[in-house]
Amino acid sequence: MSKAYKRTKYVKRYCVPDQLMHWTVALGFLLLLITGFMIFFKGPASLLTTEAGMAFRQGHRIGAILFIGAPLIYFIFSSKRFGFLVAFKWSKYDLGWLKAAPKHYFVGGEGMPPQDKYNTGQKLYYLVVLVFGFLLAITGLALWHDWFTGPLGVWMLVIHDISALIITIFFGIHLHLTVFHARERASFNAMTTGWMEAEYAEHHHKLWFDKVKYDQMITCGERKMRKIRQENQNQNNTFQA
């Protein structure tokens, strides 16, 4: 391991419940997206006549359980259950971000205002997921259990499809910026490991970084030692049991 690698500093970004909830919702949405497209283009009736069609319908329902269940469990048991309210907290820095974002992402440049733990783009995405995810869940449950028929049932289907389309568009943007955008990859890494590079955090989330840098930052070498100590502790617990 190089000295430069050891000196890389990290700051704690997400805890395990945050990561589990995020990836469970993501998996559920991907299942909903894939099976939903099949149901949309083939038609619900045509999927009732074959085993493959029934499998897609069951897959769609499993995706719905993951998509709805994970946030509910998180809300019930997590001490940070009201963290979603951050999507509704806007300041002058968010307005500045909206003005500077087009040039920053499409042309380049560093003139972005300081951001908190979640930048304005993330807040917009969370807001979309909260509003249209709620509509998607309610209308989906109504369609699943045939709560409404006639014109009202048709409206449930229309709202369900529009909500799914809007979330899919924003999900595509989110996926591009976190996975495929080279300058934003650290955000994806943070969600997989729980730790974010301190340099990236200071640059992209300075308002939040200034609050936590003194008590949540460690070096890469310290991260490795913590992992080794945790593995040893788990082994000792296993032997004692």
C-alpha cells in the first residue's frame, strides 16, 4: 500500500441502516422498472395466460414489497427516521446551485456554492421520489387489490404510469451522475462503503464537512485497521459462542 493511499482521509457518510435501505429500495425499483415495462407494453391481460407472464407479475409485486417495505422499516426502527425532511429545507445556497448547475455539469467550471450533506440536485431527486414514489405506491396497491373499477380505476392506472415515468427519468439522471460521471463517483463509493473521501466531501459538501470533520474523519490505513479489529472481534465472539 502506497504512502499516498494511506494518507487519503475519509469521513463517515452513511451508517449500515442507511445503506441497506438505499440498496433495498434501488433493487425494488429496478425490479419494478423491468417488470413494469413488460406489463405496460404487453398489457396486464396478456400476462395472465402464460407462466412467464405470471412470473413478471409476481416479480413486480416483489419489487413493490421491497420498494415500500424498506422505507417503512427504516422509518419505524431508525433514529434518523425524519431525515427525509432535508428535501424540504432550502436556503440561498440551493438557489445558487440551481443557477450554477447547468454550466457546471454541461460546460465545466468550479463556481458552485457550498452545499450541506445533500446538494440541491440530491434534494430535488429525494423530493421527486417522495412525492411520486408515494403516488406510485398508493396507486400500485389500488391496482394490485382492485380497489377501484371504472373511470376511477383508469385514473389510478394513468397516475401510476405517469409517476413511474417521472421517477424513471430522475433515476436515470441519478444513475448517470453517481455511477458514470467520473467527477461524482466518490458519491457512489460512499454509499457502498459508508465512507467518503474527505477531499471530495470538503469540495462538494463543505457546509456538512465543516460540521463533522473533527470527529468523523480517519485515514485509509485507520479504516483498514478498524476492519481488521472488527473481523477479529467477530471471530472471538464466534469462538465464545
